[in-house]
Amino acid sequence: MGNPGAFRGSRKEFLMSQKPLYEAGVQGGHVLDALASIQRMYFNRYPVDLPHDEEPSAEHLAAVDDDVPSTEPDELDEAQYSADEWKEIVEAKRVREELIVYRKAQLKRWFAYQYMKDHDLSSKESGAQNPFTILLAQLTKTNTQRPRAKPAVNVWRRTTRKQIEEEVNAQATRLNVSKSRGLAALRERIVKEWYKKLPQEEQQEWERLAKEEHAAALEDWERELKAGPSTQPVDIQRAIESLIGFVEPILDGICKATGWKATLIAGGPEPARNGALKMLSIHSGTVSGDVKMNWGRSEFINYQRHVIPTFGSFLRKCYSMYHFH
């Protein structure tokens, strides 16, 4: 079983429901205000004095009114207590305040990480996400590269990019560092220094998040390799747009291996054009001579006059409800 994370049960459900508010804060430039509002609502539902692994009662949750001002702890009169009693009160107050700071930081990390996962597009461009890479792995029985575990510092830095770049630019100006050569090394030094200054508990949290992210990436990778092609229109369109880049190297390889010429003709309804029929011709191999032309270019007139209409007629019989644009 995977790590369930820092927030579970109704706590996690509540935080998930607040992701749109956090996202609106990021996009509107008032993320700290959004985060503070979420933290306030969280403590209204899950008081800091309630053990983190204990669920509040349904009655308590139902009675929460975020429009009502939050109550402050009563001010105590030291004169009313003995020295030992007051010492215990002061210590309890200190522990409580530290726990509030810790929980607020935990909430901040959770939302930063969730936003990073929801909006970081780099993983969507990985080999395992490409429909034809997956298809090739299935056909050839070879595996695409397994997702690698990212160091915790790299997971953390993705949530602090803006602040890091501001510091990099400031130090580069002050130290007269060449922007064309020295920025990468400077950036790495700053990242490592900042990460080492994080409290040990926070570093451990980022290590947990890095392991959780890697486990999720592995699970997605394995599922995608075993699954068939998606039938969702957005994925079909993506496959169509990736087709040329996928097929060209294969056709070129066939030509090199056999000395032959090769062409792929493919067509069908395209989601991006409301189902209008689309046709692609992908050629490899050229005529001899100084002007190198593939089949489609060398026999342009005949190709346009005979091949395309013939294949188009076939497609219409396959997709009678569709038409060419």
C-alpha cells in the first residue's frame, strides 16, 4: 500500500475541495491570501488541539460557519497560578503555537505540490505518455524507460521557481556572473543552499512527496503500457498529430534495411475538425538524380488524380457518416 499522505479522510476531502480557490489565487496573483483563507477554514474544522489522526464529529463539521469570527484563546492571569502551573501553561502554549506554524507550513506544501502536479506539463510529454511509444513497446515487447525517482530537492524547487530565479538574477548582477555561462551553476548552488536551510521535518516531508510522486509515476507507466489505446477524442487527436513523427523513422529504416521505397497512407475522421475525414501520406525513398523526390512529389499528378481519390472512396465506405473538408 502506498503512502496515504499527510492528510487523510475528511481532511483530505476538504483540501481537495479547496484546490480551485488556491488555483484562482495563483492565477490572480494573491495566492498568499487564498492560502490564508484556506488555512483559517481548515482550523475551523480541524482545531489544532484535535489529534491529527482523529476525525472530528459530524455535528462539529456541520456546525462550522466560516463567516463567524474565529475565537481567540482566553488570556490567563499569571497571578492566578502557581509557578509550576504557569510553567506548564507557557509550555503548552509554546507547543500549540509551534504546531500551528507546522500545520500551516504543511498545508502550504500540500497545496504547492498539488498545484505543481496539476499544472506541470513535462510529465505529459514523457515517452510513456506518447501513444505511439506505448504502441511500439507493446508491438516489440520492449519497455520504454521507467520513470526515475526525482531527488526531494528537485521536487521542492519546482514549487519555488519564481523565488529561486529572483535570487539567481540578484546574485548574478551583484557577482557579475555571465548570464550565458554561469547561471546554471549559480542556480544549482542557491537551490542546494536553500534546501539545506529548510527544517529537517520539512525536508523529510519533501522526501516523502518525492517517493509518492515516483510511485504514482510508476503506477501510471505500468498501467499505460498494459492498456489499449485510448478512445477519448483528445487522445485520438494527439495520436493523429504524432503519427508523422512516429512513422517517418520507421519508413526510413525500412528503406535503409531493404533498399526499397515505402509509403504509408492513412485516413479517417479527425476530432479537431468535427469528424471531417482527413488523409495523410507519408513517403520515404526518392528517385535517383540531382533532384530527390519521393513518390508523392515525383508522381504528383497521378498521385492526386488516382491514389487520393481511390483511397478517399474507400474511406467514405468505411465512415459513411463523415465527409472530407
